[in-house]
Amino acid sequence: MKPRIHPVSRPVVFRDRAADTAFLTRSTADSAERVTWEDGNTYPVIDVETSSASHPFHTGGRQALDTAGRVERFRRRYGTAEAPRS
């Protein structure tokens, strides 16, 4: 790798407010806010709205699409009448 062209990678805590969890990982992101981690060291902390701990895809809260039910509901609502012929 060429020197001085890559951003600095450092340990950063990402805190998910929705799930009330935090993850310590490496990132190029930085923050002025600091937090003391479980190991006693202080790291920059970045608050995120969604992470793997709170996203429905990862937590199993994802709904299956009911396409047949949607089609039937559309037909009931708008009918199945054909367009008038000229």
C-alpha cells in the first residue's frame, strides 16, 4: 500500500439507540463524543438509528409478502369488469 493515501482506521464504538446495544469495531469514522468501553479504554462513539441488532431483517421481524391476498383485495375493491369495447 502506498503511504499517506489511506484514511486512518481506529477502534470506534457504534451505539444503536433503538436496541440499546453497542459494538466496538474498527472504522475510519471519528466523533468528538467519547465513551468508556468494557475494557477501560476510551473510544469515539457514533450513534446509529439502525444496526443488525434492531433491523427487522436480522431480528426475524420481517413480514412475508402476501401477493395473492393483495391481488384479491385489489379485485374486490376495483372489480374485475373488462374495459368497454368500441
